[in-house]
Amino acid sequence: EEAEKVKRELVKDYCQKLSRQIHIHSLRGQIIANCNSLKQLLEDFPLIEKTYFIIGQHQEKKTTIKEAPQADARTFQERPHALLTDDGKVFVNLWYIPFPTEVLEMFKMLPEKAAHRALYCTLQIVAALHDIVSYVLSFAQLGNSCGDSRSLKNMELTADWGGIEGIGAELRDIQNLIDGLQNPHDPKEVASLLLLRREVMILQFDAAVRHLIRDALLSTGNISAFRTTTDNMYHGLTALSDSVVRTAFSSMLPVPQPLDPHSHRTFMLYPWRTFLA
């Protein structure tokens, strides 16, 4: 009986260790996927990429960063080539996109729990930035393009809603929000800010499609466009929102009340839901 107990403990320890390693590899894979997608989005906007972002290179020489230097809010390219410090405790530069091999080496010298915490926070920051930039780039294409021959005055008037200058205005606004945090070098605070910013943008888009756009179509008498928007908005808006949709393969399967499907406590009690997504 004692031998069986020891065997069970060994199997349990092995499974837990394997699960933690899979989780860490999964985090690295998701960070790489978001970074690659972000770089592909920026390929169509070379001026924005050159002005605001720093792209990590293969086998780039890195210097050890223990604390975040005081960066000028008006400059983006002169910031350090790192997202977080080597210990994962200090936020450094939002506009640095690491190379895939660099992501594979991130926080490898840290203890397992500390590495997991740093990678999870990195993923939150990168994923939120990816979605925000994707939205801003798509929205900007509805406005004026960089090739239009407009006067400087007209470009300034349209900077809030479209064109290359509109993208820059949004990115600078994000940096100003980060600089205005109580502790702008805390990765958790930065991640929370970006996640909230993404949520607000999605809610604004949702409200515009559900109400403003349909009201505008009705007011102009465009009934066919109104019906098309009404019939098709469910599929896209549901995928964008964080609403719980019950499906056989959904990661948001029903959980016992009063647990919230999005809460941290639910994530800890039912971690297996993640692998059903």
C-alpha cells in the first residue's frame, strides 16, 4: 500500500510538472503568434512601423536591463530594445516587437513561477496591443490615405478619424495614458490599461454597428443595407465581445453559480476549459 501511494505521488508530480511546462510553451507560442501578426499588419504601413515601432532582429546583441530608463514621451525609436526587464518585474518599452527566437529565450533563467508570471503578463500586453493596432489600422483606412494631396490644415482636422496621422495620434495617446499611470513601470498596470483600452474600442464599435450605423441607414431610407447589417451583425459582434456563448467546444462552458466565467477564481478552479477552445 505504501508503494502504491508513492507511485501515485510520482505520477501526480509528473503530470503537474508536464502541465506547467506545456502552459509555459503555450504562452511563448501565443506571444510569437501575436508578434508575427503585428509585424504583418505593419508591413502595409511602413511609415508607421519606422516611426513608432522597433522590430527585433535575429541574434541581436542585448544589454542587461535592470530598470526602465526615463524615455522621452515624444520619441519612440530611442527607447530600449526590450518589452520587460530581464527579471520580468519592470515594464520598459511597449513599442518593441521581439524576434521569435528572443521570445523562446525570455525569462529562462527565472524560477518556474516567476517565468510563468512574466510570460503571462507579456502575453496580455502583446495581445492587447495587437488588437488595438489592428483596429486602428483598419479604421484609419476608412479615412484619408497617405497619398492624398491634402493641405496641412485639412490633415490636422481629420487626424482623429482616419489616415496615417490618425494612427500616430492614437499611438501617442496610448503612450500618454501609460505615462500617466500611478506606476508606469509596473507590467500589471500597463497590461490592465491596454486590456481596458481594447475593451472600450470593441464596445464603441459594437455600439456603432448596433445603433448608430443602423439608425443612419434608416434615416436615409436604405432599407436593404439596414436589413443586411441587422442579419449579419450577430456573427461578427459576438466573436468580438466577451459574452459567454455555450458550445460543445467553447472554453466558456457553464460553471457553477455564483462563479463568473471570466473571473480569476474560475480560471484556477477549472483550468481545463482553456484547452477546449
